[in-house]
Amino acid sequence: MQQQEWKFGAHQIRHEQQDVLVAVFSGMLNLEDMKRAVEIYSQVAKAGPYFMIADIGNSQLQAEARRYLSDNSKPEWFKGCVYVGADMVQQTFGKVISLGMFLTGKTEFKTEFVKTMAEAHAWVEQQRRANVRKSG
């Protein structure tokens, strides 16, 4: 059975549903933390793309960790990403990652910024409904 929860340092990632991965980051994320997170993202993606909910309101990302995330994340892993609690700097970085995903071949990579986890889950449900309407 696939692992459903990972903890490393002050950070936690959990597989909530088949297509939802929730990451809660606290404090500073260094290069080693980001390598572990990207490894988990890749592992989960083997079962198919998923929505990423990242609670980043209480975290900071070191420059080398940011570069690692940008260079090693694959657009095909994600259906979309919603960031919870992001400040302006984090929102700018999230938009840069989203643009990079788009430019590397994914025709659409949705990114959203919300204040609460409840809003994040509502956004995921909204995206699911939109995808059903497109395919139906």
C-alpha cells in the first residue's frame, strides 16, 4: 500500500484523496527539504496527476531550494496547484512556477492563491466540476 503521509523536519505532506496532495510547510525550507518534497511529488505522480494544495503561509523557501523546485518539478505531475496563506513574494514565486510549467509543454496549468484550507478544497472541487463539464 502506498504511503499516505510523510513528515520531514517541521514539514508534512499527506495524500488526502486519489488526486489531492496536501503539503504543510513550517519554517525555513532548505535544499534537502525541497529534494524530499520533490521526491514525494514524483512518487505520488506515478499513480497519475493530482491537485497540489500547499500551505506555505508559515514558511520561507531558501533560494537554492526554490531553484531545485523549479528545475525538478514536472508539469505532468499536477492538475493544478493552490497555495494557502501566501504573501506577495510567495505569490510571485508561485506565478513564476506556473508560467514555467506552461512553457514546458503543459497546455494549461492552473494556480490559485487562497487564505484558508477550506477555500483550497473548494477550489479543487470547482476545478473538478469544470473538468467534468469540459469532457461531458
